[in-house]
Amino acid sequence: MGMEDEAQIMVISPAEPKGSPVKDQQAAGVGILLQIMMLVLSFVLGHVLRRHRLYFLPEASASLLIGLIVGGLANISNTQTNIRAWFNFHEEFFFLFLLPPIIFQSGFSLSPKPFFSNFGAIVTFAILGTFIASVVTGGLVYLGGLMFLMYRLPFVECLMFGALISATDPVTVLSIFQELGTDVNLYALVFGESVLNDAMAISLYRTMSLVRSHAYHGKNFFFVIVRFLETFVGSMSAGVGVGFTSALLFKYAGLDIDNLQNLECCIFVLFPYFSYMLAEGFGLSGIVSILFTGMVMKHYTYSNLSESSQQFVAEFFHLFSSLAETFIFIYMGLDIAMEQHSWSHIGFIFFSILFIGVARAANVFSCAYLVNLVRPAHRQVPPKHQKALWYCGLRGAMAFALALQSIHDLPDGHGQTIFTATTAIVILTVLLIGGSTGTMLEVLQVVGGNDNHEYALTESTDVSHGYITHNEEGSSRNKTKRKLKEFHESSTIFTSLNRNYLTPFFKSRSGDDEENGNSRPIRGS
């Protein structure tokens, strides 16, 4: 790739370079300087907020505000054109460079015990729940257009909007969860849902975009389902395959010696991007692929590294993802302040905010009902945790980037309308809901540790991904119990397969160091 091609995707490069190369280089230097200043200010402000426990302004909200203020000042000072040349939120740059390390870190830093103990519930909320939220949001927006309550969009475009706006980004609330000592199961549900939720939302959005481009207009529902399953399963298989390949390489290549540790770290860092680009190259979802690559590499590949390399890669991805997250929220603020928005459709914005609240409620409470239907009393998700899950459904960078992409995907200003509504929703949820999360958690009494909560983790051998197949009253549940028993037996077979075959084959040592790690999950979008 030449320098001119690289300049087209770099955020800091001017959109239309003018003048001499020296002046262009000087302008780019000023842009980089301003970016560094905002990053430093954001990290320092975040540290001060954490130190003084000021939960009304989380770190992500502070970064967004910094971007909004700088962008607003640029508008006031009539220097927007120059600032626009230095700062521009390109969705390609977001999806190709900023998002992969964040998603990989999410999968890499998973705490296995709480995550897999609640895996059934997490999958239910993330996959079924996101599908429900997308369909409900899209259906309500379409009905609102038919009833002349809001700007009318075609049905497939409404479903695209429902898919992109269903991507939750609770990086704000997860930091508050850790500070306040929220129940580990609630943390695992919010984090796990958001990790898989991003992948699900992207797959749904791209599937509906493909349906629209092929002019199916919802007539062939079977095609939609097959296309989504093809994308999701194919991406997952690619990610798992790359992860297992990396485990075999590091097991047999003999790189864990002193003079080869730099090479070991370099190759390890490249594997996640290889997984991401492999999936994207085959028209699959790189997000799904890199997520499962992170999970597999942490469980199998990580233990094949030398101790110094283990420490380096853990710190590297933690650092890289932190920088990427802060960078994203700053640029979101800048772009929101400087972008041309379609504020003429206020009704679309207002009712969209109401509809996503309804859709989030349909997602959380229906999925919680299904989860509780198959769990015993002491393992059920209590109502106050369901309310916390509903309230913590913030929208952030993922929804913003997909909405920005919709400007190019949808004609006649429809994408611009969706982008404006998404912008308003992101600002509202990140600043207002994110800032009030601490107070809401205290009101719901779900903070202060794990001891007093209804479904604390157990070490019972009857637990299988959060489901327990103990005796239940009533003969009406016999059929459900039999299915759950079959699921439990199949998961037990997988556990035995992992312990007896996968672990000895892919790992050079059998210690499960990752289960005892305290890696901080960076996000869950």
C-alpha cells in the first residue's frame, strides 16, 4: 500500500490537501498534537473522577464531552473547515483499526468461571435478545411512520436501524460496576451480553443491508435466517480455527526462549488481526471472528508463551484497547459537534428514543423469563437485576459507526436521518444514563458485593452454563427437564473432551492460569 492510499484512511490527514507539502505536514503535526493533548486530558480527567468517586461523569462520558467541547469551539471560531481536515471519524478506520483490539481484549480478558457459569443466560440475552430488540425497534419505527408519528422509512431500512441501535456499549457502566462492587453474576451478564451483542448487531445489520441490496424486501425470510447463520457460524469457525492454529504454532515452534521472546510477542499480536482480516476477506464478520480468537488464544495459546511474553501481551492489549476506547469517544464527540445533522425530523428522534426503551424491555424481561423458567429458585435472575440490565443498555461507538455507515448505504437522506437519531441517542445514553447509573444501582440495591445476592456462583457439579437440572415441582416441566438433562450431558461431554483431548493437544502445560487471572474486562459493545 502506498503513502497516498494510507493517507486516505488516516484520520489525521486532511480531506483535501492544499498548499505546499511543508504546510500540509505542519497542519498534520498540529492535528496530531491536538489529538495527544485531548487523549492526555481525557486520561487525567478520568483518573481524577475515579479517585474522587464522581460517578455522575464516567470516563467515557468525559472523553465524549471533551470532543463535543473542542468541536463546538471549532464551530464558534469559524475554524471548522481546518479542524475537519485534521479530525474526521471514518467508519473504515474505526472498523479496521480501532475496534479489533477492543473486541479481542474483551474475549481475551474474560473471567472463565462467571462467564461460562452464566453462558446460557448470556447467549440468550445477546443473540435472542438482540434479535428481539432489533425486530421490535424496527417494527415500531415502521408502524410509527405508517401512523404519521415520525418520518417514514421502508421496512427493511427500519430493520437496519433496529439492528444498529441494538448494539449496546456498557464500557461506562462496567467501570462503575467495578468501583461499587456489583454482583459478579450481574457483571458477567452485562459484560458477556455486550461482547456478543456487538457481533450479533453487525451480523444483523449486514444481513439486512444485503437483503435490501438484493431487493428481497423481507419476502424471503428463510434467506435472511440462512444468511445470518452462515455469517455468524462461518465467522466463529474462522476465529476458533485461527486460535487453535496459533496454539499449535506456539506449542511446537520453540519460541519461548530468551532470545526469541520479541519474535514470540510479535507473532502473537499479529494473529488477532489475521483472524479479523481473514473473516472480512471472505465476506464474514471480523468482529465475531476476532472475539472467538481472543477466547481460544487466552485458553490455549496463552499458556504456551514464556512468562515474560505472557505479561507483555496482556499489558499490550490492555493498553491498546484503553487508548482505542478513549480515542473513539473523543472522535465521536468531535464528529457529533461538526457533522451535518438532519434535525428537521424531531419526531423520528423522539419516538426512536421511546421505542428503543420498549425494545430493550422486551429483550431483557422476555429473555429473563426464559432463563428463569429453566433455573431453580436460588439461581434465578432477580427482578432488580433485570431492571439494572434494562437500564444499562447504553448505545455507543458501535451504533454510531454503523449509523455513519448507513449514510452511504441508504439513499434519499434516509441514512442521514438515522445517523442524526443515533447521535441523539448516543449522547443521551452516554451522558445522562451513564452518569446516573451509580445512583440507579444504589436505588435498586445491587451494589456492595456478592454475598447477599440471589444467584451467587456455586461450585456445584450440577451447574451447566448457568442452568441446573435439579428436581422441579410439577409434571408439566418433565419435557423441559429432559431437554435440560440432555444439554447438561452434552456440556459434560464437551468439558471432558476439553480436559482429556483439547487441552493436552493444544497446550504445552495444563495449568489453567487464565482462570485465576484478574484481567480487567475493558468493555463489552
